[in-house]
Amino acid sequence: MAARRASRRHFIKEGAVFAGGLAGGMAIGANAASGQGLGAPRPGGVVDHPMAYGERSRFVQTVRTPMTMIGHIDLHGHPDGLDARTPLSELTGTITPSALHYVSSHGNNPPDIDPREHRLMVYGMVDRPLVFTMEDL
């Protein structure tokens, strides 16, 4: 008889945990669908959740150092060229935040590609040329 009660108790406990998890998952799904998920910004750029991705502390003032010339030497010879160095002396820890990674651009800015119009063609040393859309990939 005791073994039967233990299995009932176990069933009730597990059922309550499952129901609670299901209700919590539905609430999170509803918040995500409405745009109110974790880290949804409030007006003024304030983030609701402390684990929101992509926001630096408002007290962090470290930025990349832009450079186009060193003395009289033009680094690129192109008007759109840019170098931005990581401020190594101001970093703490071993991981560089993505906003502080160095940039070296010689005017080869990435094109603005519409994914609906973009095509990838594979040709050359293949039996027949293939063309893929973003939906195909």
C-alpha cells in the first residue's frame, strides 16, 4: 500500500511541475510574440531584463579609436577607408566586447543586399551550373 501512495505522490508532484512549466512556457511565448520578451527595450532605451543581449552599461565610456592618418601617411588612399583600434589599455578581462573589436576597412564597405533578390551561382568545375536563392539555402 505504501508503494502505491508513493507513486501517486510522485505523479501529483511531477504533474504539478509539468503544468507549471507549461504555463510558464505559454507566458514566455506570448511575451515573445508581442515583442515583450527578455530584454525588450522600454522607451528611452532602458532595457527591462538584466540579462539582455547587446547593451553595455551606461557607465562604460570605452570606445574604439578611429584613425585615418598616421602623421602624414594616409593609411588607405581611399576616402572611405577607416581604421579603428581597440583601446587595449582600457580593457578588463580576456574577452573583447564586440563593440570594441578593431576595424580595418580599405573602402570595401559591404554591399546592401536584398535577400529576396540575392542569388548564389555555383559554376566552373561542376557538371552543370546551379543557382540558389536564399529560400533554397
